[in-house]
Amino acid sequence: DAGITQSPRYKITETGRQVTLMCHQTWSHSYMFWYRQDLGHGLRLIYYSAAADITDKGEVPDGYVVSRSKTENFPLTLESATRSQTSVYFCASSHNRVSYSNQPQHFGDGTRLSIL
Amino acid sequence: AQSVAQPEDQVNVAEGNPLTVKCTYSVSGNPYLFWYVQYPNRGLQFLLKYITGDNLVKGSYGFEAEFNKSQTSFHLKKPSALVSDSALYFCAVSLNRDDKIIFGKGTRLHILP
């Protein structure tokens, strides 16, 4: 079925480790986004991508790296995980700029990441 | 810079009563406004949006929202609440030609049986 999937759904790791969160969408949407959700902060944008090989920083990019070699994939890497990066991470996609779309963003079900 | 505020962390409503979840925004220009809902252990789902035109926007699951330019508000409403409406609701704002949406911190809605 078409959709947006994130993997893994749950991850526990240790400080200093590298961890990569995967996001895959089957709609061929141009835009993809990574958010983190924390109590008291709502959703905050980490990085986004307007197309393959085009990425841009969001509100909280420090400590994260993204790439987009293929339209359908948008992995998020924590190069050296810290406890402050414990969060729930959501990937989203949209066909076009959010202001042009009837369905602005489609979200995955999230990855719950705990860093010990 | 654009921003959106949801002044209530939690709203409690009895089943069958009307509900309102408040949202105010601040942008330099004409806003695009959205409401999303999140159920436990799920991603956000789009409910409705306002771009231009009629100030009353109808969306999914019987929800509607009223755009008020003078008060810079975009409150979410439903005439008769259901227990199944209990969830976390996010208001969001964007600007024309913008690539991204700015989300509020969310309001948890509890519908009491």
C-alpha cells in the first residue's frame, strides 16, 4: 500500500553512538520533513528537503545530518547521540509546497528514540 | 517571524457538548492555517485548512474552524463532541510560497462520557 513508513518504531541506544532513522514514502512526493516531538514544545522542524539532493535546515538542526539521494527516502542520522536527543521523531511528506497542497503533509507513525 | 500559539494545554468537554480548541497566530502577511489531530502512537493527520475565501472552513470528522483576521485566530470547533474525538490537536501556520509549516505546541482534548 502507498504510504510513508518509518523504521525502526522504537530504538534504544547509548550516548555517543551513531543512529540512523529511516523514512520511506511511496507517493513520489517532492517534499520531505523531519520533526521531533517533545512535551511542552510540540513539533519542531529539524530538516526538510524540497527534492532529491536538496536539503535545508529547520528550527533545530544541530546534531543531526540528513541526505536525500532518492526521492522516496530521507534518512536522519544522529552522528553522536546525546540524551537531549531522546524524543519521538516524525517524518512527513508533501506533494508540493504546503501552501499549494490540498493535503499539506502526510506523517509517518514516528520513531521513539531513547538515548541512555 | 511567524508563530502560532495554543493557549490551552488541555480542554475537557462533556460528550454531546460543543467543543472549541483555540489557536492564535502571528505572521507578516496572509496566513495559511491548518489543524491536525494526533491519536496515541500515531503520526499527525490533517483535519482542515484555510487559505482564502470563506472564513468558516469545514473539515474531516465534523470539525470546522473559523478564521478571524482581526483577532488573528483560527479556533477549531465541533457542535457535538464524541468520546472518540479525544486526542492531541495541533494548529499550524504557513505563508504563501513557503516550504514549511510552523506548529503550535498542541492541545490535549478530553471528551468525558
